[in-house]
Amino acid sequence: MQTEKNEDAPEKLVIPLYEIVAYPGSRTKFPVDPETGAILIASMADKGTVLALGLTLKSGTRLSEVTTESFYKTGNLFRVTHIQPADHGYLACAEAELRVKAVSLTEKDRHFVAAYEPVPDVQDLEDDLKGRILADVKSTIFDISRRFSGSEQFTRPIERMDSVDRIMGFVMPFLPANLAEKQALLEIPSVKERYIGFLDLLIKTREHIRIRIEMAEKVTDRVSKSNREAMLREQLKVIQEELNASEGTPGDEGYRERVEKSKMPDDVRKKALSEVKKLETGGSQNHESSVIRNYLDLMLDLPWVTEEKKSIDIAEARRVLESHHNGLEKVKERIVQHLAVMKLRQEKQGSILLFTGPPGTGKTSLGKSIAEALGRKYVRVSLGGVRDEAEIRGHRRTYVGALPGRIIQGIQKAGTKNPVFILDEIDKLSTSYAGDPASALLEVLDPEQNSTFSDHYLEVPYDLSDVLFIATANSLATIPAPLLDRMEMIEISGYTKNEKFAIAKDHLIPEVLQEHGLDADKLRIEDEALKLIIEKYTREAGVRWLKKQLAKIARHVSEKIVSGTAELPFVITPDNLSAILGKEQIRQEVARKEPVPGVVTGLAWTPVGGEILFIEGTFMPGTGKLTLTGQLGDVMKESATISSSLIRSRLAGTENGFNFITSDIHIHVPSGATPKDGPSAGVTIFSALASLITGKTVDSNLAMTGEITLSGAVLPVGGIKEKVLAAHRAGIKKVILPKENERDLQDVPEDVRGELVFVPVGTVEEVLKEALGLELPRAVAVHTGNSFVPAQNA
């Protein structure tokens, strides 16, 4: 086997082995603590496999108290080939390539490393003796296995092994030897002594098993006579119970009568009656009786027939949505449309709704409002962190502690066949060795399949077609495409500043006051203070953090009232707000007061709303190099490169005299610690370069967004609503945006649209005209001799 060269005792990561001794040439699986596992995963991501030192912990060592003295110094050099998450850390697969000895062992950041040196075998065994020992080892193992039924599958691989070392690595984990004996066998360098020691251990094991079997047979003979009478009495009792059951005497807790009177479908009733029969004939001592009772209880609790359906009142549904949620007009209108379709189709909904948007935007509460509007029961299941398929489909009843899946449990809890069922955080499902729960949801969320949903515990189809499923997610990136295809997405982009103000006034403040034992006579928050909290102390698309800040104020006032130091009502004003919430937490970018050549204001989208950002450019003597800084992503770097090429093609040879060959250009986007990416900064970078080269300034009250192409076209971008709101917050007066994004302006609140001027553009020439006042024809660089000059292109 090939291993690393031992040059000056190489240092490797140490994997602590608990109650495990591995032998060279063997493959093994073993648990790994979280810290060591994380290091292995990081190394394997780069190399595929990784070499590490496997050292066994001494007996009695607690995993929380491992020190350098807790290890045996002789171990193996492992090649770790695979690692996967487990319940309390990780499970690793590795090959023991070489016996080594740790010459130094140190602890670093809650893990261990060690320098090692190989411990080669002493080849002192003759070939003929090696063959005899191999034959004796195999015969002894076969002799032991014959005493146990079903051991053929265990011994079959041993027949094909031609090395005592391979057999030793395969058999040792199963031998009843203590850890010290197994470690002592590993540390023997002499091949002859090690093989003989292994054979002695096998012989002792065979003798130990023989003695135990003989003792068990003697004990069985002694107790069989005394137990026979007790067994006969128990059998008589069972027979009596069966006779009582056949005569109809109570004993099955009335399950048969309840099943026959239930509204189960015929095939389901047939299955339930077969389980009742097992319960009746099994007797009180049947170990499956409790399992059968739990199963029958579930079958009887589940609603099998839809109760009388209430007519959907669209006007009432609209009223409930309006009373519970401010803003989100398009979302509420889409929900009302969906309810109208359900009314026309007699509630057989043809699609599953998916509310997607940032945290705190009211996705889950929208589902609760829909349930109230429909007059249905509300059930919510959180899928965040679920990684076991059985959580969706249930466990088979053969397992101890088996339960139905969360879907059937939710229906049982609701007690009705047509609840509003919220599948919360569906984007946070994960896959593990226990299966893929997202794939199990495919049947649940497909209107064509969920009428015969199969739960492993239930074992009979259950009709979910009357259930109104509503899923929520923060991101679509982690939802598998087949699952996403089965749902109809309703995007909740977030709230404007005015909408947050209205939500706080109508909902959040009353809730916070009630939760903290206050009322309007004890605590009053001025409107200006509330606006200041929204603008300077929260930065989110939703209102969850806003509610936390209001709760912080309520706690402060509660403490003042209890201690008797508050004058009621306690009024929160902009002046005393900082004394309660501390310094302002949000730094809002605002429009610059004075324009500077080479500096242009751009617009960006973030998960918590829009922002303005500044693109800054400068030049210096050099060789034509373009430098980009500000932690830019690959797409944004490409936009800068395209902008540079466009500038050279449009402005090369103009009267400004800028020499691209003898000048270096540097573009920087401030807030360098924040990653930035995307194509929408193309027109901003282009304008910054044009301003830098011509020396003309761009109005500081002008912001822009849009993707550019190498031919000079301006392409549409996303997040227009959030970007326009950010421009409005920052005091921007005019916004340049792609022509194709004009239709997106209807999503912007009317009060914001009225305070801004929008300039739609289709080419970079229009951008230069609007931003810098440059009247340039659309140009293409034409090669003439040894230089490039712009040529007009109609």
C-alpha cells in the first residue's frame, strides 16, 4: 500500500476511536466528534480523501474529558474516504493503511494532532507455517460459527480470504475480548507472535462459548419442568379469553361495533375489521395488542367523510384579509381570486399555494386569515430541519414506537377532512440517510395524486383532495424543481415604510401592549418616534424586528411602572428614544450633496429591501489596466469589463483627449465588507467611467439601474419596487431605469411614484445624454491603420 513518506515525523489530524481497535489492511466505520468531523469535511472538499491518524481511547475515558494521556500511542494511518452526518456528530468510513506510532500528541482548538512514525512488521514467519496458521484460524472460526444458526453469511467471506491480517481485521470487532487485549495485539510488531496471539484468542473464545452453551442447556432442563405447569395455566387462560370473545363478551373495548358504525370507506373498514379480529384472537398477553389498539384508535379518529361544506363568502374573506393585514394588496387580491375559483369549482382547488418572501412579512398569518375567512380548522406543521421521510409518510407499524406522518397527525388533530393546512418553512427541508422528505411531499402537494395519499403507518389510501394546502418559504433556491412545479407561487416582496407604520399602529403596538400588561393609558408612542424606529432601528422587509423593538420599549416602561418611577402615560418621543433603544442601528445611505466626477449613484436589491450604492472611479498613469474593488461578484466584474469596453468604443478619439493606453482605471464600490453581485449595476459603472473620462459630473440627486450589453443596449433587471423605495428614502429625485421595466413601476406605491421622475432608456447613448448631457451618435469602433476611431452607425 502506498502511504505518505515519513519525513521528520509528519503531523496529522488525530481521530479519537472510542471502544474500537482497527488493524492494517481493514476497512472500518466509526463515529467522529463534531469538531474533528468538520475538519475532515473541509479537507475532503479539497482532496476527495484525507489521511488522518486513528488512535484508540483507553477504557473508561469520557468523551468530554479527553486529554493527550487518554490515547494509546500505537494506531493506524487512516485514509478517510467518506463522511456523513450522524445523530451526535459524523460517521466516517476509512481504510487502515499502515500501523504507526504517535511520537508527539498535542491539542489544538478542541481537536488533536500528532506527529507519527511507521511501525513496520517484523517478517519472521516461514511460508509453510503461515499456511498452517491460516488454516487453523479458519477452522477455529468455522467451528465457533457452527454453534450459531444463521452464521453462514458471516463466514462466507472468510472462505475467500487468503491473509490472516484480513481475517483479523474482519473478525476482531465481534470477539468478546476487552479493549486492552485488542490493542496489545495491534502493538505486536512480530508477524509470528501476532498471528499466534490471534489464534490463541480464537481458541479461548471457542472454549468460552462451549461452556456457556452447556450451562444454558443445564439451566433449561432444570427450569423447564417448573415452568411447564405455569405455561399450561397461561394457555388455559388464553383459551378462556378466546371462548369469551367468540361468545361476544366484552373484551375488545367495542372496537368491532365502533368500526362497523363508522363512516369509513369499504376497503378501509375491511382493513380495520381484520385488525379487530387480530385483537380479539390474540388475547390479553399478545404483545401486539397495544400496537393494534393505537392503530384502530387512529382509524376511528380520522375524518373519512367531508362534513357539510360552508359556502365561501368572498366579501367576508376580503374583509378578514383587510382587517388582519395592511398592504400586500396584490397578494390579498390573488388570494381572493383563488377562493373565488374554489367557490365556482365547489372547493376542489386545482393548485397548492406557496407564499414566498423575506422573514416577518406575514406569510404564516396569511394562512391563518384564510382559514378564518373560509370558516375552516387551521393546522400548521413546521418543516424546518425535517430530514426524515418518515416525518411525512410515517413509520411502518413493525417499528417500535411507530407513528403516522405529520400530514395524517395534522388531519387527526383538526378532526375534519378539509382544514387549511400550513406547511411552514418548506424551503428548509433537508436530505439525509433517512430519506428525502421533499420527495415524499410530491404526492401530498399534487392535486392529481393526493386523493390516494399513502401513509406507511396507515397502510390504506387517504383522500387529501379536500385539504387546502398552503406552503411558506423564504427562498426558492433550496426547493427541488419537481416540488416547486406543483405549487403556485405568490411572492410577498415586503412592506414600504408607510405600510410598516400602518401595521405598527393597527396591529403591533396593541399586541405588544397586551403581551406586557400595558394599555394606551400607560404607554403612548408618538408617530414621529414610531417612524424613527422604522427608519433608524430596523432594517428588514417584514415587521418582526420592528415588533422586537416595540417590545423592548414596553419592557423598559413596565420596569419603570413597577418601580414607581414613571409618570403615566409614559410618552415615547424622538428625544427619549435613544435612551431606551440605544444608538441608531441602521446607517441609511443618502444622496451626496456635491457631485464629483467619476461618482455615480446606483440602486441595489437585498433580501431586506432596496439600497442605494455609490460607484466610484479614478484614473492614474499606467498601462491600461482595469482594477475592481469592493468585494464584487463575477457578474458584477463582467459588467465593469463590458462598461470599460463600451467607453473605449464610444469615447475613444473624442476631444477630451483621454488616453486609455497610458492610464489605469480603478473602480470601487464602497462598503467593501459587503459582498455585491448582479448585472444591474452595468449602467451605473458605465456612467461613472464616462463621468471620470469626460470630467463631467452626474447630478447627485440622480440614481440609475440596468444591465448593459456589449452592443450598448440596456436590458431590464429585477427588484424595481425595492430599488425605487430605496431611492425615495435616500432623497433621490430622478431615476434612470430600462424601458422594459416601466411596467414594474405600477408595483410602486402611488405616493412614492408622485415624488420621483423616471427616465426609461434603451441604449447607453440615452444614458449618457440624460446623466452627462453628452450627445453621441451610436458608434462602433472601426480599425483604420494602427488606431481605432468611432464611426457613425445608423
